[in-house]
Amino acid sequence: MASFTQTVQNIFKIEDLRYKILFTLGILVVVRIGAFITLPGIDFAALESSNSTQSSNTLFGLFDMFVGGAFSNAAIFALGIMPYITSSIIFQLLGIVVPQIQKMQKEGEEGRRKINQWTRMATVPICMLQSWGFAVKLNAQHTSSGMPVVPDGGVLFFISTIFVLTAGVIFMMWLGEQITEKGIGNGISLIIAIGIMARLPSALWQEWNLIAVGSRSWVIELILLALLVGIIAAVILVTQGARRIPVQYARRQVGRKVYGGTTQYIPLRVNTAGVMPIIFAQALIFIPNTVLSFFPNSPSMMYLAKMFSESSFVYAFFYAILIIFFTYFYTAIVFNPQEISDNMKKQGGFIPGIRPGKPTSEYIERILTLITLPGSFFLAIVAILPTFLMNIFSVTSSFASFFGGTSLLIIVGVALDTLQQVESQLLMRHYDGFMKSGRIRGRVGVGGF
């Protein structure tokens, strides 16, 4: 504990690092303020009343989680940074099938700069389309008594909503870039993580109220907190876990200098795909409830909606199957053993005991397949844990979401990345970092935000 306290003190001794942390906190405060400024033309009282009758177990609920409640608040940051994330994923997938983009990905910094520029440009039409859809949703939203959320849903409301929401996304993109350039880094990731963590105080307050009214005992609450700590430790362990494949580089002489003759390692992560399989699976598993929510007066539709609710074991089963599938699918997209094998061959590297070329790529692919299996099962278990907690311990859905799924994985991943950035700054200035026995490793630059 003393070592941790000393490390925190060292952080604020370094003027540059202190400025970066305070600058980052200031921008995150701006992001949270924007999540509570309602769009023009909205009756906020009617909006709150209509939100109380809507389920969070839909695509809208998933989206609202990523933007920290700004979506349900109909705020100017209602779309968050998600259109930019959508654009980034589209270009990442296009890099697999479009030769021109694939070539640019291999051009180094210049190619990445062009792709980033295209990603920002593609974000604008995505914003406009999503803004129009959001305006349509608000215009059709009513309270249980029939009061409209938008009293005057004319053309002016649609134009202003599209303009304000698109400007809000562009502004958030700029804020994320400022954190990356002038703050502690990982701007986009921090904006998403702070939106998810914004729901934690409310979830803890609900738990406290359950204890206060006698619905939950202190013993059960302590067990839940201990379980939460254990789950976080397991997620960190798997996030950091990797199989290191040794690569030997042959010696070669250029002039009087001798290069090579060293052994390096290719780290194959247990969870190469990161949080993306859970996001894809969650988006698909929420589609039935999103569609069924449009038929609130049909008994058969409501029965199906109950089957696919977050507390249902049917939901948990299909959710787990989808996560396992998408883990392999996304890993196959983002990790190319053939490309790694070709690069090793060009640089005179080889895996001891394995011939260069096709045998090397087949060996890497076989190892990757083997370590992805436990990784996919772990992701599935973490994702469905909230369902079991809601059924066994009657945990509220808002608090249960922090025991697994997208929320936990994003928060842990971003925390590891941020700690790595801070520790690098400390070690660069000859201060002790957070870890005495080794460096903190961030996530792979794939699959995580």
C-alpha cells in the first residue's frame, strides 16, 4: 500500500504528467455535461415518463450503455462516439476484402493517416443517418397517457436534431483526439469507459437501498463484492494472457556489422478478439426484444420477449453460442498467420523446428485455434454471469452488468491501457511504476476500443 501511495505521489510530482491527467479529467467532465443537455424541442418531463416504461434489454438499451445515458436523455451527445466506432469497424472489415485499403494498411504511418481521414469522413453520413433515425424515434415516443415527447415534431425539429447530433459526434471525436495528443492517451476508449462507469454510482445506490429496506443482507452483499473482485482479477489475467512463440533470426553480415542471431517472441493472446465478440453477439441477441417491443399488446409477443429477457436462461444459452462463434470469426479477420509467416521469411526469421513458409503459417494458425477455444469459453462465461446473478442473488440488472459482459471487459481493458501509459511516463523519468516485478501490458491493438 505504501508503494502504491508513493507511486501516486510521484505521478503528481511530474509536472507534464500532472498536466496530462488534469487535462484528461477536464475533457471527461465536458463529455459528461454534454450527456445531460437535452436537444431543442424535447419535453423533458414527458421524456422521463416514457423512458420509465421502456426496457433496457433492447438495442437502444445497449446503445444507451455505451453513451452513458445520453441516448435516453435525448442529449446533444446522444450518439456518443459510436458512429466513429462503426466507421472504424467498417474500414477494418473492408481491409480484408478491398485490395486498395489492404495496401494502405501496409504502408505504415502514411497509410494509417489516410485511413483515419476516410474514417472521419465516413462518420458524418453515418451520424446523419443515425440522427434521422433517432429523430423519428423521439417523434413517435409517447408517455403512457399519450403525451408526445416532441410537442412539435415538424421539419425544423428533424433538421435541428440531425445538425446538433452530428455536430456533437464531431465535437466528441475532437475531444477524444485531444486526450490522445495532449492527455494520457486512449481518448476514444476513455470516453466510452467513462460513459459506462457513469452508471456505477446509481447501481451502487440501488444496492444500498435494498440493504436499507431489508431486501438484501450484508452477508450477501459482501459475497457479491468479493465475487466482483475475483471476476475482475480473472478478466485481467485472461486479458494479459498470451502464448509466446519463439522466433529465431539468422545471422547476416552487412559490412562490418552483424545482424540477427537473436530470439524474439510472437505473443498470441488468449483473447485476441477483445470485447468485439460480445458486442456483436449482444447486438444480435437484442434484435428479437427490440422488434417485439413494438408489439406491447400482443400476449404471444410478450411471452417471446420474456424468453429473451436478460434474466432468461434461453437468452444466456444463445448469447454464449454467439460469443463463441464471433470470437473465432473476429480472430480470423484480425489475425493473419500467412502475413506473419511471410514477414518472418522476408526478415530471415523462423520458428525452431518449423520450416518457413506454409508450415509456419499452419503452425501459428493451429496454436491460435487452440488458445482461442478457452478464450472464447471464458468470454461466454463472463458475458452470461449477470444473468445467473440476477436469478440466484436477485441482483439488479444495472449492478449485475458490472460483473461481466461488455461493461466489465471495456473498463478493465481501458484501465490496463491507461495504467500502461502512466507507468511508461513514470519509468521514462526514472520513477517506480505500479508494478515492481514486471511491466503492465495493455491490450492488443485489435478488438478493443
